[in-house]
Amino acid sequence: QVQLVESGGGLVQPGGSLRLSCAASGSIFSFNAMGWYRQAPGKERELVAVFTLGVSTNYADSVKGRFTISRDPAKNTVYLQMTDMKPEDTAVYYCNGRRLDTNYWGQGTQVTVSS
């Protein structure tokens, strides 16, 4: 059974940084795509950053230049480094892994950007 476990959320001030981690129960290369989504109150879940086919990366326009997705295959872990954070980054962040036509989700981790 696939499990994705996020960690690293919390409260950060505007302009601050935070790193999220997503530990998978198996090899991250077993997924066609793996990355991060977020959902703010009253809004739909949206893509933040993703590795696709293990090669290319895609970012939401709102986070380009501020967020970086990376991975450590030895630890079966994907990271999201967030810098220059803004109040509009406040959301629950979810790790996602897609294997063929099946999406797997973590439980989510709350990120709050506030002074």
C-alpha cells in the first residue's frame, strides 16, 4: 500500500522560509509524477510544483523563483523549499504521487504565513 507522509509545515513570517518533506513508502521513481499541491480555505486544490516522468519540473506561476522542488531517491523523499513566503501561500500542502491513472495523497500539512 502506497503511503506518502508530509512533514515540515508550520507558522512563518512573511519573507521567511520553510521546507516541506514528503516521505514515500517505496521508490519515488515508481511514480509517473510526484510533487506538491496546496488548498487554501474556500479555494480549489492547485498544483504548486511537480516532477514529471522523473525528468522535468513544473511550477505554478505564483511560486516560480521562490519555491524549489527537489528529491533524495536514497531516502524516497521529495522536498519543497519555500522562500520569500507571502500570506497568500497560506494553505494545506499535500504531497501527491501519480502511478498510471491512480493518484496517491498524503494527509496534508498546514502552512501559515503571518506576522
